Amino acid sequence: MSDKKTAISPTRSENYSEWYQQVIRAAELAESAPIHGCMIIKPWGYALWENIQSNLDKKIKETNHENIYCPLFIPISYFEKEAQHISGFAKECAVVTHHRLEVNEEGKLIPAAPLEEPLIVRPTSETTMGEAFARWIHSYRDLPLLINQWANIVRWEMRPRLFLRTTEFLWQEGHTAHETEQDALEETLRMLDVYEHFAQDYLAMPVIKGMKTENEKFPGAVSTYCIEAMMQDGKALQAGTSHLLGQNFSKAFNIQFLNAKGEKEHVWTTSWGVSTRLIGGLIMTHSDDDGLIVPPRIAPLHAVILPVTHQHKASEAIHAYCEALANEMRSLTYHGQPIRVKVDTKDKNPGEKAWYWRKKGVPLRIEIGPREYEAKNVFLKQRDQANNQTQNLSKEEFLNSLPSLLDTIQKTLFERAKQFQKEHSKFIRSANEFYDCFKNQQGFAYTYWAGDGALEDQLKKEYGITIRCLPLSESENKGQCIFTGKPNAKVAIFAKAY
């Protein structure tokens, strides 16, 4: 049973950026909206986001956080209370200045009724949460306050790219308040661990935990921690961030509590988030020149069954066999959830249908023709393997091995990506080697760096190279800075990034 192949064009090696767009199009994940920088997430793409959201939401709630929802609009005066915050987001903000439209003499709609105070369309919610926390927190008994929000965000994007950078996107943002700085730091790192485990266990995307430099940290934060992933073109993708905000926002919004001694103190706050950018990371971590590949744990479908009848006299019986097989599969569980399976009964060429589902990245494709029906077998193809690799199994053997087969695919995708990251990471020992490295290839360059912010800006401006993070795993490793010669320099990871 051969596929009628329509290849992704161009391939990764020919034009990686355009390949990425074509994978999204072929898998029907999303499309650009008529509004600048916005996207319409299609059912298959939104099903991916729903699976990311539902699984991550469980992890967040397991750490005792509760979900709330705050307004989309933020008074501009809120932003003016925290100087670093407003300077960091000012150029990205969309602002509402009027609350009504009127028709002029020419029949055109014009803004009317100016607002008393302009409203910023939410780029992030630290200011909204700060105002609310100041009303909700009174005593040390109210702490810690652990809040999460699933929401949409607007940041005006000049160079949009589907899922990676869009004017409006979906995300979750956690906001917490604590009695001590140590409690807040522990929360910041706890949620970084949650993100690391989720990226690796569910998205099969290897990540490196680290701290951002002063130049790269979140506006208004004391320190920013992140998880960084490597895409198949060697570029880095910031996949999630967790911020220790210290008392910056609590002092700006006067979030105070009475401690156990009856004394007033300002709380210590954190914020942390991931977004639909994870879908972009998933695409670029796993997909190939045939299209999308999706890890089973967050796949909209674990398997698709294709009846191959060719108007065979037993076509009704074959279809019935397929439906019965699907029901037996649904009775099984994979990571606590029923196996998600669909029987594709559309009146299309079998090769076209097979290629359609391959481009959408479904982990398993099962084809049932007259021979499989008569022998009570399944003809199986795995999306993580080359398309010419097949298995012919008895139905019983297939059903018995199905959950473990999905787990094997999940682990294979992670190990493959981990090996790629390892092969494209290098420890650099001199400045000349550093520059040669980025002339010849992309990837992660580990090296000793003494914290020169001006040099960091220069590398970003002239070469498009940024410090992705100071990896936590290398925090004890110190040496001589390859740029300045200063001793006791920390290890930093440099890369070009999305």
C-alpha cells in the first residue's frame, strides 16, 4: 500500500524558514489573519494547544496554584508605577483611547468619546495582579498567594511568524506572592522545573535551564530564569521563563502584609509563563521533510485507521472491522487517557489519505485492506520512522503492545532531539574560535563570560548572537573570560535565536 506523496517544499536544507511555514500549512495548524501579525489557529493546531494546556494545567495545580481570570485592559497608570516594566514594554503596547464610534458626514466611522484614561491591551499582567494583590493580602496568613491565568496577550510584533512571534498569542501566566525572598526564589525555580519536565516529558523537547543576563532579563525583574531549546537549524528558542520579581512590584503597588510580629512588610513576588510558542518549538524540534511529527503525549490523535477497500466486495465488512478495532483501541489508556483514534472513511484515494495524515504528524497509521481483514491483522506505519518501514501484526499483538509502542515513539523523539543538541553544542576556548564557530555553523557555544553588557550588546547588534542563559548545570564551573581575560568568569551559552 503506497502513499501518493506530495512533499513539503522547500526542504529543511533548502530553506528552513519557508519549510517551517509549509509544515504549518500542510498540517493545517494555523494561517495568518487579515490583521497584522495575528493568526487563526485551526482545529488541528488548537487541539495541540488544548492538550498542552490541559496537561500543563494539571502540573500547575499539583503545585497548589489556582486559576483566575483578569481583564484584558489595563489602565495606563498601572504601568507608570514600575519604571523598568513600562520601558521594557512601551514599544509593544496596543492602546485603547476611545470607547465609541460615530459616523461622520462622509459615512465613515471615526473614534468618538475619548476615554478618561487610556487603556493598554494586556501585554502581561504583573500590574493587574499587583493592584489585586494589594487588596487581597493583609496578613502573613494570606501567604503564599499562588495564582495562574490562561489568557490571550497582545504585543505589537513588527516581524511576525506563526506561533513563534505574533501580535496576539495564547499563554499561561503565573503570579505569586510570598513572605520571604527565599520563598519567592524557591517558587521561581520550582516552576522552572515544572516547565523543564513538561517540555521534555510531553513535548519530547530537550531544554537547558539557566539564568538570563541583566541585558536579557524580564523588565522589572530582579532575575529571570528560562528553559532554552535547540531547533533543527541550530538556533535557540526560549521556551519558557520564570521571574523573581523581588519587591519591585510590591513596592510599586504597596502590597504589604502584617508579619507574625505585627510588623508591616512588602511581599516578594514572582511571575512565570509559557505560550503557543511551544507549538512552534515542537514543529522545529521534531518535524521532517514529509511534514509535522507530533509526540504521542500531546498528539490530537494517537492513531488513524485507513480502510483500503478499492470497492472490494468485502468493503462493508472491512469498515466494520476498522470501527471495531477503533473501539478496542479506545478502551485502552495511554498516560491515564483513552487512546485517541479516528477511522478515516472519506471517499479519497488511499495514498492521498495516507499522505494527508503523515503530514499532520499522527504517531501511528493503520491500514486495513482485504488481506488484513481476512487475517485479522493490522498493517502499521510509525510517523517517527521512514515511510517505507512497516509492520504487519496480529490484532491481538498490536493491541497488547499499543501503549508501550506509543511510549517508545515518545522516548525515541526525545533521544533523537537530545542527540542533535549534543552534536551541535561546543565548548569554546578562545575568541577566535568563537567567531569561527558562528561563521561555519549554528548551534550552542558554551564559553566563559565575565558579564560585559556592552560587549553583549555588540555581539547581538553586529552578529545576531545572544547569550541564551547562564546554565544552572554549570554554575560551579568558572574560568577565564575568552573576550576580556578576566578570571572567575561564568559559563554562558551563546547562540542565534528566534
